[in-house]
Amino acid sequence: MAIDFAPSEEQRLLVESARQFLEREVYPHEAEVDRAGEVPEDLGRRIRERAIAQGLYAANMPDSVGGGGLDPVGLALLDRELGKAGWALRGYVGRPSAILMACAGEQRERYLRACVRGERHECFALTEPGAGSDAMAIATRAVRDGTDYVLNGTKHFISGVGVPDFAIVFAVTGTDDLASPAEAGFAKAGTPKGPRKRISAFLVDRGTAGFEMRRGPRCVSYRAYNNFELTFADCRIAAGQMLGEEGRGFDLANEWLADTRLLVAATCCGRAERVLDMAVEWAATRRQFGRTIGRFQGIGFKLADMATELRAADMLTLNAAWKLGQGTLTAADAAMAKLFASEMLGRVTDHAVQIFGGMGLMDEAPVERFWRDARVERIWDGTSEIQRHIIARELLRPRET
Ligand SMILES: Cc1cc2nc3c(=O)[nH]c(=O)nc-3n(C[C@H](O)[C@H](O)[C@H](O)COP(=O)(O)OP(=O)(O)OC[C@H]3O[C@@H](n4cnc5c(N)ncnc54)[C@H](O)[C@@H]3O)c2cc1C
């Protein structure tokens, strides 16, 4: 069986188109937006409009709903290129949450297709102050009341470009019926967690009474990428706002998490390539002790390690994307790509700061921004520790008695 690592002509053109787009529309504004901690509205709108015009918008969504219809490898290559830009601006080159494919009936036009067209955009609201890595611990509840659900609870660290038009909110809608009397007895005696929660997803529009969206604390990574705190106080929504089936919200979230873990991995590879390029340029031109610093083994070896690790992360990421396309991707495959690529980016950006010396910490050279931005990649969409748990579980499970 032949293994072909060469991108197709179509993939090459796609990446080239994204490269030109970033150089023209995004890179010139990056430093200023980061400094201000804010994206001016007209700049965000312009990037969105031009991304739509260039066919880069919603490239992750199937063509059956008006998206780009890219296969997972093509998408990983595009995410890698777009990932060279920070989330504050790149976020406007929309990539609607794949979970919206679960929209049914009237939801499809109002939420799914409107997001694919770039008319509306969403945020994904799972994390809570008391439930981060342990997402099953969420306390936001949705209680059925006639034809409505009434939501109460708080979400935090919820990212979004601009101000999202609606939130995909995860809430507890009950607990699973206990399957057997034996299980019931066990639960009554008190398991550490009690009966399994039924978690459902809901589409909640901004402006719904009882729903407030407030800016959260400022994050050092991707400074101008917003994060919000969402509160629901007796927020009443129609039962038709449920996304997918009752009690299946977590399955939807898990589907989405595999996709975003590959997105994080591809992004980290793109950003590492950009930083490596800056570091090579600096090391090849900065002179100390009468020669360029790249000629010192201490610096040259760093560059060699950075390039090697980047290549390895690329291979891992593209392999995982290829497996997704083949229908053979496991949770551990996606976790390995996310874990390795995000930790690689941490090392690469740290080496880059060292290679730049004092200039590496000044905001005149963009290296410090990449270094700061890289930090969140090991935390969001499942921390490195959680990725390791997933990988270890997949290794151990078949042999455990
Ligand atoms: C900038 C930013 C944007 C975000 N955007 C979103 C968003 O849009 N939507 C959303 O729902 N969430 C979002 N998040 C939340 C993110 O997914 C969580 O921060 C992440 O899952 C970790 O949860 P936590 O911060 O509560 O940390 P905790 O879960 O409290 O973890 C703290 C530390 O303990 C470790 N730890 C926890 N459990 C274990 C364990 N079993 N074994 C070993 N170590 C463990 C963690 O790895 C970590 O090092 C965002 C976060 C950030 C920082």
C-alpha cells in the first residue's frame, strides 16, 4: 500500500489562498489588536465579509448546508495555516461548531445555516466555576415546565469573537433511571458521584429574559479574544430550543471535542512554524562575539529541536485527521495530537524567546505574544493531564480485568 504525504493541488491552493488572506487582512492588525485587547467592530466585520467572499468561511461545515465541505486532512491543513494568526482575528474567519449539525426542523435555518452564512455566531458553554476538567460536575439545571424549560446556573471562560448571538448551553435535565435493583441499592448506599446525570444541550439566544452574558476576566493568551461569563436566572426557553435529544448533550459535546482537539493541534503546528521562522531569521542575522548567534551550537541545536518537534507534531496531527476521514479515529488519537502539538508549541515558543534574548520579552518583537498565546493551548479543550488520562485509559482498558 502506497503512502502519499504530498498535499493535492487543491489542498496546496487552499493553503496558499489562506496564506494570502492572512497576510492581507489579518497580520497587519495583529499587534495593535493585542495591545488594545479589543477588536474594532468594523475590522471584525471586514475580515468576516472577506473570508466569506474568499470561500474560507465555514470551511469545516458540510457542503450540504452551504459550508466548504473539506475532508478532515484538507481541514487540518487549512486550520494549520489559519492558526498562524491569533484567535482574536482568525475567529472572524468563521468555523461554526460542528455540533450545530444536530439542529433539526426550524433550528436548521435559524442557527445552523445562519452560522454557516456568517450572519450569526455562537459560543459553546460547557465549563462552569465548579466544573472544568470534570465536566460531568456541571450544576446548571434545565427543569421542564409545560412546553418550556427553565434554566438556572452559571458558565464561565466561554470564548467568543465579538459578542455571540446565541449560546449552546449544557445543562442537567435529570438523572438516569437506575438499571437494576442491585444498582439502585448501590446508589442508595452512596456511590462517590451518585446516579449518572442526564445532560442536554440548548440553543439560548442573547436577549432571552433571564440570560446575561458578561465579559469575563482578561486572559493573557489571545488577549483580544473575548471570554464571557453566562448566567441563567429562571431563564425560560421553549422545549424546541433543545439541541439533539434529551440526555444526549454529552455525546454531542464529545463529538465536537474530537474535532476541536484536532483544530487545536493544527493551530499549534501553524503557530510553531511562524515562530520557528522568526527565530531562524533572528539567529541567522543577530551577531554576538563576531558571528551570527545561530552558529553557536547552543542556539543551532535549539533550532534543530524546534524544527524536529514541529515535524513530529505535524505528522501526528495529519495522521489523526486522516484517521478521522477513514472513520478510525479514537479518542486517544485526537488526544495525542492535541497533547503533543500544544506541548511542542510551549517548548518552541519558549526556545524562541531565549533565542531572541531580551528582545524576546519586548512587545516590539511579536515573539512574546506567541509565547503568551501558546500557554492556553495546554489548558482549553481538555488540559494536558486530561489528554494523558484519555490516552492511558485507551491503553489499559482492553487488558483490565
Ligand atoms: C481562554 C479560555 C477559553 C475557554 N473557552 C471555553 C469555551 O468556549 N467553552 C467552554 O465550555 N470552556 C472553555 N474554557 C474552559 C476550559 O476548557 C477549561 O479551563 C479546562 O477544561 C480546564 O478546566 P479548569 O480551568 O476548571 O481547570 P480544573 O479542571 O480545575 O483543573 C486544574 C488543574 O488540575 C488538573 N486536573 C484536573 N483533574 C485532573 C485529573 N483527574 N488528573 C490530573 N490532573 C487533573 C488540570 O489538568 C489542571 O492542571 C476556556 C478556558 C480558557 C482558559
